[in-house]
Amino acid sequence: MAMYNMHMHLKPDQIEALCDREKLKPQQRRDFDFTFRRRLISFLEFIAEANDIIECLPRDQLKKNKKIKKALSTPVLDKSIETAVDESMLLVENLLDLLDYAPIQGSPEKAHIILWDDEKNPVSVRNATNQDLNRNLAVHAFVSRLSKFYLTDSDLLLKHKQYREKQKWEQAEIAKKIKKEEPPA
């Protein structure tokens, strides 16, 4: 069983140091970086256990727990939109990027990987390996499993977004018209 810190929250001064690490003295930066890496390792070691908890505890027990429900639906770290689920999806993206998971391109005979720097400049191009293929198959299988929870038609989503934007624009136009028609005070 992995040893981990049950209280993994970073303190406000640690978050500030993480975000402004370039302003720290070299010794402070080294100490904070060491702490952050240890925290990350603890968290990564706990992921499998968190999955076991979710899979093994009765579903209704987890769904009815007010603290769990709040933790899943409340914005994380005072962010306006991101909930634990949103942050978890971002975590998966960040981990895939950290591990250089990249799409396989080309043809079956000449498959290759391109690693990008800020999505503009290729950093390296290399032949795809069996490990790359297996990684991509695993990501593809994950996306397929995820789609069972989220099968909304992307065209419908775009149309809905455009509809909402049109509504906002029309409301703004009506507000402007009303404001022009109001007599000056």
C-alpha cells in the first residue's frame, strides 16, 4: 500500500511560491520544488486507491454523502467553473502530455510521432514504436468508455452554443434600444 499524506492541500504560501517560483531564491525554489514533487507522487500513488474506493463502496452510499456531493460539484480552489470532475479531466490531459503521449500519424507502414512545443513548432519527429501504438490504443479505449457517459452530438452542442450567443446578443440589443428610448433624468 502506498504511503501518502491524507492532507494534501497546499497552503496559500505554497501555492504562491509554486506560481511565482521564478521570484524565489535558488535554495527556497529547490526546497519548494522538492515538496511539490513529493506531494505529486503521494497524489499519484493514491489514485488507484481512490478508484478502488469508488468501485467497492456501495454506489448509493457515495452518491448520498453530502460531503462527497459537495466536493464533486463545488468549484475547486475558488475557480468559477472547474469542479473536481473538470479538474480530473485536465489532470488526465496534463499527465498524458507529461508522458509525451502523442498521436500516431502517417501510414501503418511509416507511422510516426510528432511532439509539439506550444502546438506551433515540432520539437521532434520519430518513428512510432509498439509502446506508442499501445498507448494510443489505451487512450482510444478510454475515450470510447468515456463516450458512454457523454454521447451528445457535437453539432448539436455547437448549434446550442450559437443559439445561446444569439440570445445574449438579442437581449443586449433590446437593452440598448430601451436605454435609448428612456427619457434623460
